[in-house]
Amino acid sequence: MVGLAILRDAPSALLRMRIRFFGRALKARGPFAVVLAAALALFATLAFAFDFPALTGRVVDQANIIPAATRSQIEAKLASLEDKSGIQLVVATVSSLQDSDIETFSVDLARAWKLGEAKKNNGLLLLVAPNERKVRIEVGYGLEGTMTDALTKVIIQSAIVPKFRSGDYAGGVDAGVDAIIDALTVDSAEWQKKVEGARRAAARSHRPDSALRHFPAVRLHRHLDDPQCARADGPMGAARQPDDLHPLSPSSWSGGGAAGAAARAAAIPAFQAAAAISAAAAPRGDW
Amino acid sequence: MAFTFSRMRAAFAALALGLSVAGCGYNTIPTAEENAKAKWADVQNQYQRRADLIPNLVATVQGYAKQEKDVLTSVIEARSKATSVKIDASQLTDPEKVKQFQDAQNQLSGALGRLIAVSEAYPDLKSNQNFLALQSQLEGTENRIAVARRDYVGAVRDYNLTLSTFPSLIWAKTIFSGNKPMATFTASEGADKPPQVKF
């Protein structure tokens, strides 16, 4: 909690420092310093409060949980998704949420990375924080209609979390990416039915992981053999540089989408009670 | 020739004046003001989105937990109260109004929190597909509300800063002297403390 307080106070402390500097500079160097200080103060308000990893490609594995082979497989899928639909999905794993909740962290990260096309707001971020045991799908405003909150929760619960529980992080991320791509490319109503069918089957057999067998993971592997995809895997595909990623205006990330099992436990006091109750029953993390 | 030259000079002077006025922050006040108003519209939209989810949620819970009448009625009442408090962009400078809005929405948050908490006691309800979908939508909407509020607070801070800092301060005191600082959200009581759970 102390760390959190420091983190929250840091920007305002910076601001105060600069304004004080502004006061002193006013006497010393006149209007130029004032303009400079005002510009600095404005810059401080625009800056993000977190220390984010650099956007080095479609999979940014800061937490180091995805082996190279799986990683290039996932990258190929993500590249093919963008080639076909223009939708930009990026996978990020972070070693720490820096004392924040995953909702705040992921929306700030998506804004900082400017994922998706600016006009369509069609960016998506799959964020995994293995140390905090948290996972979240952050959805750009333009995709909120297709990738609804209910859908992100179903994907997290049925595709990602079971694999994470057994310690298979790479498999969980891979299955999550498959599920997201499938939900985006297949008619979503049809997909929803498929998931519900799988859930009912899982409930009948009382085996939580049997839901995964019904997951249409095969569909995407086909694209890897596709010559289209091989081309995307060439100079443009595998190691996409940040400048290839289209800029998106920051305001188009509205922070929707449900994160895992636990309800949001910050910012909204009334929800804290409900969250604390469910947290008492379940472990703190999503898996 | 001399005539056109002087005309050109006049045009340049007008351009230079325009640029320097823009450079002196003439535009920053209306820009920041419109931005803050737009962010407020987002806040209201997200709260509206939450209000729109509630009738469906209440109907679903009612099907499984009729005996929780008190909680259900308090949600319905808080919702109708919250939707009746609306603020248009020109009223944002009135801290009283903003507080009224915030209080009404907080009351609804409280009632909703209780509704979710009591629903924990009904296993059939908790496994109902419709309820699960509504719950995740509600979670997502609460997230959106938090983000929209944060964005609004940031936009208001930027706008209020343009009214009180140089060089836009010059315009704030002259041409835009009618512009007043906007009110923002106040931290609700206990928001900074972890919740107390009593059994």
C-alpha cells in the first residue's frame, strides 16, 4: 500500500517540484523560463505513471514465460490476423503490475503502445501478469461490440485459466490467442453457442479441462501453412518494429472488458465489499 | 509594385499576429474546455450504460432470489434517482451539481454492490448464464466508469491549469473571463481504505 501511495503521489510531486522551480525561475530568468516550466508541467500530466516495457513486436514477453518456438507460432497467428482483418492483437507478459490493479495497468499500456488503427480503434491487448496471477483482455473501442465483456470473460475462464492453473503459461497464452482470433473472425453468436455447448459438456463430465477439447484451436494452425502467412512471416512479420504499428489516439481505449474471476477491487468503494467477499472464497489471483 | 509589396507585408503581419496569438495560448483555453466537456460526456455515457444493464440484472436476480426484496428495491430506487440527476456541460463549473451527480451514482454503486454480494448465496443464480454475462458486463462497465472518471479528472486538471497559468492566463483574464474552473470528483469516503468484511 505504501508503494502504491508513492506511485500515485509521484506525478503530483513532480508537478509541485516543477511549479516551485517555475516560481524561482520567474525571478531569475523571466518569461522564457515560465513558458518552459509550463511546458514541462503539461508534459508531466501527459506522462504515464508506469514504467512500461518497449513494444518490440507482437509478443512482448517481459515475464519470460513463452518459449521461442511457441512465441514465433503466436506471432505468425497475430500477423495473419492483422493481414486479414486489420485487427492488431498484441500479447504482453509483465514481470510486475507495479503495485497497480491490472485494469488500470492494461488500459494505460494499450494507450502507451497505441495499438490498432487510429480510425478504427481496432486494437486488442492480452496482458498476463504471472507474478500477480492476473490476466486481462483489453479491447479497443472499435471492437467492443464484437469482443464484449462477457466474451472476454468466457475466453479467460475457459481457454486461458485452466492451462495457467496447470502451470502451462505458453499453452494458455496460445489457447487464449486462438480463442480471441476465433471469436473475432467467426460469427460471434455462433462462437458463443460453441462455448456454451463446451461448458455444458464440461459441467456434465465434471472435468474442468474438457471444455478445452471443444476449443477450435485447429482452425488457426491451418494458416501457418498458408503461403500468405509465410510471406507475412518474412521481413514484415516475425519482428515487427513499433513504427509499423499504426498509431491510435489514446482516448479510444475506454477500459472495458472483464478481467478474470475477481471483481474490480479498486476505485469503486461499493464494489470493494463484493470483491472482498468473493476474494475470501477464491484465491486472490485469476488462477 | 510597391502597393502589392505593402499588401504582402500586411498579409504577413496578419499571419504573424495570428500565429503569435495562437502561440500565446489563445486556443488552449477553448481546446481544453471542449476536451473536458467531451470527457464528461464519456463519464455520463458509461454511467448510463450501467443504468441500462440494471433492469435486466434485477429481473434475473428476481427469478432466483425473490426474498431479497429489500436489496432489489433499493437498487431500483437508486437507479431511478441516479438517472434523474443529469448534468449538461455548462453546469460542470458548479461543484454542488457535480457532487449531487456523484452522490446519486455512489448510492447506486452501493446498492449494486449489495445485490452482487447477496447473490453469492444462491448457487443456481451464480451458475445462470444470463447472470454470469450480466455480471461480467457490469464489471466491464465499472472498469469503463473508472477509466472515464480518471480521464475526466485529467482533462479538468489540464483545463483548470490553462486558466491559472501563463500564457493562457492572459486570455483567461480578458477574453475568456467568463470561463470558470470546472469541478471534479472528490474521493468518496473510505475509498482509500481496504474494505472491511464482517461475517
